[in-house]
Amino acid sequence: MNRRRADTVVGGLVAAVLIVGGALSWQAYQQQQAFEQMGSMMGTSMGAVHGTNPLWYVLGTLLVSAVIGGGYLAARDDLTSTDVKDRSQNEMAVPTDPEIAESSEGTTQPDGAINPESQPQARVLDLLPEDERRILEPVLSSPGITQIELRDRSDFSKSKVSQTVSALEKRGLLYRERQGRTYRIYPSDDLQQNQAH
């Protein structure tokens, strides 16, 4: 399951618990107030007659929300990282022995996977998250692309493009040069050399 989708589902569930708990607490509070008014009119205490104390609803709501949210956060990486595990297993299947690597100099392996020794650029792209890949691929195909053009190609917001480009720049995968009110973005020298081979 996609991490963003899982976060949305669990967030919606916690919000629903909070709304229902809030409504039950409010209803219990109103009921308690009505019984107290009735008791004051009759001159007796009706404290033992009314239903559950609203404080119990509030505490129960908070407890259930904390259990759901905390349980999800504890298991979040296990639930949402299946594609990362699959990638790492595929990488482990790639032979690292130099003799085996020399014998499989082609661009693909028997199962159709890309040989990382012959195409290191493809390996870098495979290891990146999808949003970073959507930024880096146009930069590799069109070096010197402006940040505005990159925003149009990736369908990301201006701030998302800026944040992602900054993150890739910090890791040394690309660099930018200011041009007027925008930037021209180029792949790093290492990635360009790997692309040329």
C-alpha cells in the first residue's frame, strides 16, 4: 500500500473516532446538565440517576485515537515499504563477482532487469522515490531545463519542484545555475558521464 494512501486512511479513521467521541461526550454532557437542572427544581440530587460521566467519553476517545495512531506509526514502515523490500531483494540478486559481471555485459539480464554495471544511471533512477525520479528524468533527457519547464513536465507545484531539486542538489545528483528569475538545472557530471557510456 502506498504510504500516502495509508496515512490518509489512518488519519481519516482517527478523525472519525474523534468526531464520534466528541459527539458522544457532548451528548453525555447535555444529559448531565439536564438531570442537574431537574434535580435543582425538585430539590434533590439526581447525580446517581444520570448516565455516564462525559469525562469517560473524552478519555475513551483519546485512548482509542492514541492506540490507532500509535499502532499505525509503530507498524507504518512494515505496512508501507513492500516495494522497498522488493527492490532490495532484486538488487541482491544482481551478481557482484567480476567474472560473472564480465560475462553479462549486455544491458539486460535474463529476467529483463537492467544490468547496473552497464547502465549506472538507470540504477540511480530505480533507487530514487517516484517524485525525485519525475524530477531527475527530464533533467537527464534535457540538460539545462528551466525550473519552470520542469514544473510543467512533472505536474508538481512550484514549491514541490523547488524542494525536490534542492534535495537532489544536496545529494550531488544535479546542480542549478540562476538565469533571471528562475534556474537552469543540469545533471551532475557523474550522471552525465554515466549517461554518455
